[in-house]
Amino acid sequence: MTLPDLYLALLVGGTVLLASIAAARAAHRLGLPSLLLFLAVGVIAGEDGLGLDFDDAQLAQALGTAALAVILVEGGLTTRWGDVRRLLAPAGVLATAGVAVSVAVTAAGAHWLLGMDWHLALLLGAIVSSTDAAAVFAVLRSLPLPQKVTGLVEAESGFNDAPTIILVLIFATTSAGDLPGPAPVLGNLLYQLLVGGTLGVLIGRLGAAALRHIALPATGLYPLATVGFGIVAFAAAGAAGASGIIAAYLSGLVLGNAELPHRAATRSFAEGAGWLAQIGLFVMLGLLVDPSELPAAILPALLVGLVLLLAARPVSVALCLLPFRVPWREQAFISWAGLRGAVPIVLATFPIVEGVTGADDVLNIVFVLVVLFTLIQGPALPAVARRLGLTRPDTLREIQVETAPLDVLDADLLTVSVPPGSRLHGVTVAELRLPRPTVLTLIVRAGVTLVPDRDTVLRAGDELLLITTPPVREAAERRLRALGRRGRLARWLGEHGVPEDDARTG
């Protein structure tokens, strides 16, 4: 590549990146999932649009897998262990048995409704049965939902990529008459998950120990090193023939919940890296498809998507969560929240690379299915949560902290709304009695920012901004819940702010 070619490539790449960032902003304002506009940028820049020619499925597969690793490392780094610890069992069942049930039901629908042979139908079912971590992390974390629901869907989406990739590889690399029996598939699955998970945890712990005791010469090296350990876990597991995806997520989970220096800066860097990976991934996948071939895939995509949304996903959720006594409202939301995104489109490149007959048609069906059902499911999630009675308007929301003082203190900046009917109405700041060093710093009331003092009285509709630290964050949240339920005499009345999920299971 000559120097002018390099400048041109950087100019095109930078322009596409900025256009994608602008698309993300537009998607947020319009209430649409960002991935749709990223895909649109790729389609517009493709050979039927601005003329960029990209049809290398093998390169797309390699780059897409690497991007998924970065996205899952970021997801692990930003997931609180306390939120998912009690949910490992149901999430694990959903990510393994749930995937198997979903593959079987979806494949049956594709076989009987579209006339696909069983081999191609099973391949299509495996490709679309995984929920997408990037889509789930981006959408669910903005909704005021019970933490048990959000944590379960997030944990499932972090774990189920590995079993899905294993099934896709098996179906893509074997012919219709040579499909392995259940025992080899199960053995392969257990090996990849156990070895990949073990490597992820071990490398995550090694990274945490190293970063605690090694003084790096610059603050910016800590985020790089943290994400680097996650990438090492991904590569090490892949080299061992195990699941790099599960290793990347678990190493990020271990590192993100360790007491490491500059955690806020690390989270911000990881979020930026995750966004960059998503943008590059979706734009590349948009370039890969041929828009002139997509209209013929609309009807098959609708049929397969409806089978997946209305039959395969609900059946798998109901069967897998039956032993865990999850309320039917939460099961219904978890069924609807099985978002699809980049993962199925990346997986659709696997059979193309292996030369499977009909693989190009599968890619077009998967692409259209992801676009159509992301438009249906994503924007409808808030309304579905409200109709099922799961929305909590007073839920504490964590926001990203990037300022240096909070980074030095390793502090969390939280917001909480005072909804109508809350017993926080009428309580003074002095009566909050928040655990030290938690402090109420600002009140936003009717669009006006107030700096409170001890005698400031809270009102319904106030938005409170608090600074706390990780060791006392849970105690601060419980105190605020207690005040919201019983007012200033909450402690005397026996109310200690135990989360509703704990109260039901305790």
C-alpha cells in the first residue's frame, strides 16, 4: 500500500466512523437501536451505494469474532458480580439447554414452513438462537427494571454465544449424513465451556493480581492492560481449542469486580473500545450483504423470526426457568428481551467460509431477520416492561464517571428519582442519615439545579445526585429504599430497604 492509498483508507475509515457516531446519536434521539443505523451506514457505503466492494466472508468472520471478543470483555468489565452471582444457575441453563431447545424448535419451523432440508434448517436455527450481548447490554441498562431480570438476561447473553458458536461450527463443517450424535456434541460443548471458563477466570485473577502490585508509569496504561488481559484470555482459550468467547467475558467479569486502580477510567476506556468494535462490526456486516438480494429474503425471515419470537424463545425460557420458580411476568419479559444483533450475522459467515450449499441465502435471511425484529423488539421493550408491571420509576441508575477526582476516590455517581407517592417526599437532607461518606450533592427540581443544605426538604419529582463509594454503596441504596417506603421513621418501623428480590427469596 502506498502512502496516498493509506491516506485515502484513513479518510474513508474516519468518515465512516464519524458518520456511525452521528448515527448512534440520531438513533438515541429517535429511540432506535444503534445497530440498525450502523448496518445502514455499511449498506450505503457498499457496492450498491458509494461503491465500496467487500465480499470476503472469511475476513468478515475473523474480524467479527475479534470484535465480539472486545464487546464481551467490555460487557464483563461493566457487570457487577453481585448482580449476577445468584443468577449463574438459571443463566447457565438458558445459555445451554435453552439454546438447544431454541435450535430444535426454530429448525422445525424452517423445515416445515420453508421446505429447508434438516441440515440447513438446523444450521439456521443455531445461527439465530443466540441472544446478542452488545444489543442486550446497550438496551437493558437504560431501563429501570428489577436487577434480577436485567442480570439474568445479561448473564445469559454473555454465556450463550459459546454454545451457539460450537453448534454452528459442527453443523457447518459436517454434511447432512455425517451429523454427530448427542454424546460427541455434549462432550465438545463441556470441554469448550469448562476449559474456556477456567482460562478466563485464571487469567482474570492473574491480571488483577498483577495490576494491584505493578506501578505503571502512566494512568492510561491501566485501562489498556486490563482490556489486554481479556484479549489474552480470548486468544489463549482459542489456541487451546476451547471457547474464547466465554473466556473473554469471564476474564472481564473478574477484572471488572477486582479492587483495581483507576477503575472509572478503565470502564470508560472499555466502553469506548466496545463502541468502536460494534461500529466496525456492524458497518462491515452491512458492507458484506448485497442489498439487491434482500427483498427475496423478507418472507422467509419473517416466518423464521415469528417462530423464534413466539414459539422457540418462550418455550425455551419456560422449560429452563421452571425449576427456578421465576414469576410468569418476568419470564414473559425475558422471552421478549432475547434480542438478536451482530452475533447471528457473524455466525452466518461460517457456512459461507465452509462452502455449505445455500449459505448465501441463509446470510440474507439472517440479516433481514435481525433488522426486522430489532425494529420490533428493541423499541417495544419499555412498553412491554410497563405492561408487565416490571418498571420501577425509583430505581437507582448508575452513570459513567470520567472526572479525575472521582477516579482518584474510586467513587460512584448515582441518580435517584423521587416518584409520586414516595415517602421521601417531605424528608429533609439531615433526616436521610446516609452512610458515610455518601453525600447528596445536587437536586434537580423542575429543571432547576439546587445545592442542598441540611434543612432542604425533598419533594416528589426531584432528581437526586449522590456520590458514594463501592464499600458503602449497597448500604446507601438500602437506606434510600427504606426512606422511600416508610419515610423518616423507616428504621423505627422495621424497614431496612431490603431489595424486593431478596425479600421474596429470603
